[in-house]
Amino acid sequence: YEIFEKLLNMHNITSYKVSKDTGIPYSALSAEKGRSTPKQDKLEKIADYFGVTVDYLLGRDKEMEIGISFKSDEE
């Protein structure tokens, strides 16, 4: 969750916006600050949204690829 929160802060967006843009239920993104890990399909959507790897989201890969496919209202 810390990595997800870091990405939110870097892009100045909320988990509600990510939920709305990806179709992932808000409750899955805000599950008590990381008490649970979203399922693989949701992790892939979040990773695609931010342009990072699933391994990065899970903390297994320290290098990130920010901005490659980040989706915003400005596109």
C-alpha cells in the first residue's frame, strides 16, 4: 500500500480517481491501508494505470517506469 500511496502522491491523484478510471472498486484500493493485497487482475490494472510493473507495486522491483502509460484527464 505504501508504494500505491507514493504513486498517488507523485501524480497528485486520489484512490477514488484511480477507482473511477480503472473500474476497480474503491474499497479494494482503500482496504485499511494495505491490510489486503488486490488480486492479480487488479494489480495489473493499477500497474498499467501508473506505467509501472506489478513487481514494483509489490515491492519486489525497486526500479520503476513512471509515466509510460499513466492515464489522466489531460490525454
